[in-house]
Amino acid sequence: MDESAPTNSDLVAVEYHRFQITDPDGPVADDVDASITGLVSASGGTIEVSTGIHTGDVRVTVEPHLQRPDPGSGWEELAEISCTSSSGELLVTSFMDEAADLPSLAVQGPGTYRLRVHARGRDRAVDHTVMDDVVEFYLIQSWPAAHQDALLVKATDGYGAQVRARRANDTIVIDHEDSLATRSGQERDILRRAERGDYF
């Protein structure tokens, strides 16, 4: 690994099959449907990582780099996505924006970054809630890079195949009171997704 920000890992709370990567100052990416990679997507300006468990904790390791690293070994799924940080802070958070105790993925401050998300264990407890033991593990590598389309690098788990088989979400028209920037808007969006059986 090149000289870069500290590597660290922490438990991250998952809700509705996802945790997030966000910038406190605003959107980090245009929408990218989950069916493209089955692992990482973007919705409402936030990057979302799809998990097998519905609710509970997963172990996430972040690995910020100054240049493109080699992929990690021993992972079942790998996917890449581009994002932009305006504040210089790219943070791993729960679905309701509680930040994990992990360093920022934006190692060089504000700018455009490439994220490579690795996953292992997503088939072990699909749709389960509040697991006693951690069964899913994630590694997120980041490095400064120009924008590129989302890319599926490796696909071997059944959960990813299930997500990729789903069609893109139907467009939902929302008014200003339903903005995803507000907590009430986020809650309404969760309810809409639940009504459609869409937890990805």
C-alpha cells in the first residue's frame, strides 16, 4: 500500500440492506442504479452499499490511497464507483447518517475519487436482522481519479446476482416536503420502498 491516510475498521450499522458513503456538504454522485453492480450504487447524491442482512452490523475497513491500489484478495464481490467530495470529507455512515469511527476516504481533500468496494459474506444471512455475530465484511479502497462509469469487477455471490436481476427503480416524483435532504423525506422514501418490496 502507498503512503496514504490511516487504514482502519469499525462496525457500521446497516438498515434496509444498506450503509452509505456521504459528504457532509452535499451530494457526492449522480444516481447509479443498484442493478449495475449489485454492490454499490448512488441515490439522492449519496453512495449506497448493498448488504445481505436487512438490519444489523457489518465490519467495514477503509483504505485511502494516493494512487490506484491493487484490489484486495479473498473477496467475493468487487465493484467501483466514482464520486466527488466538495468538503474533503467522504465518510462511511449508517443509512440514517450516523458516521462510523473511520477516517475520511478523501485522502487529498476536495476533489474527485474512485471507490473500490469489496464484499464477503453477503449470502450468509440474507434478510436477517440484528445478528449476534458479524457475518459480512467490507473493504473500501479510495484514490484520487477522474470520473468513470460504475464497474463490476468481480461477481460470485448469490445476493449480488439477485440485486443485478432487479430492474431500475421506477421514478418517484416528490414535492419539496418529501425532499431526501430532510428526515421526513427520508422516512417517506423508506415507506414507499417498503410498500414496493424494494429494499435494495
